[in-house]
Amino acid sequence: MQRKKTGNIMYSLKVIRQNLQFIGKTWVKILGIFASIVSIFFVFWTWDDLHIKSAQMKFVIILMLGMIALILSIIWTCVIIRSKVIWESASGKIKVCYSDIIKEGFNKRNKEEKLFVIPVNLCFDTIVD
């Protein structure tokens, strides 16, 4: 049981490491959304209205918003989206995704023409060395 948990953690870290650039871009977008919401909030209220006077507490709150944005970007990228566009032009794009191939290939909403490439080795399993 312990080995399975360690394997899942290592796999999760590998997925995060592979998508680090996309996670960073998503993190900046989420941080921008948070900054916009905080800016609109502070149009009507101040730190004194919230009874927060120390600079350390303000720093901790802003740091926590950044950490929440980072966690949300990791969840969005690695759990919800699970895909990454690695090349795009006017005529098409190459997208790498972790998904069920049947759901992706026979999607009733998206009727565009798709070509799937599945990596295999000499034994025709999906473990690619």
C-alpha cells in the first residue's frame, strides 16, 4: 500500500514538472483575476475597515492569495484540463492530452477532424521507454 502511494505521488510530481511552464502561465492569469477582485474590493473598503493594521499581516494575506492561485493553477492544469497545445498554426495544432481516447475521438460536441497518435513500443503496450 505504501509503495502505491509513493508511486502516485511521484507520478503527480512528474506531471507537474512536465507542465511547469503552462502552470506558470495559468498562475499568472489567476493572480491577475485575484488582483482585479482585490482592487475592486479596496475601492469600497480599506485595510483599516478590516481591522488589519500590521504590514506583516497584509503580506501574509497577499502571500496566501498567491499560494491559493498556485494551487488552483496546478489543479486546473493537471486535473481539469489535462492537455497542452505544443504547436499551433492556421491549418492545425498538436495537442498532448491525458484522457480517454474514446471520449476525445467521439465527442458529440466537437465535430472537427482529428488524428490520434498513440505511442507504443515493440510489444505494443502503452509503456514507452
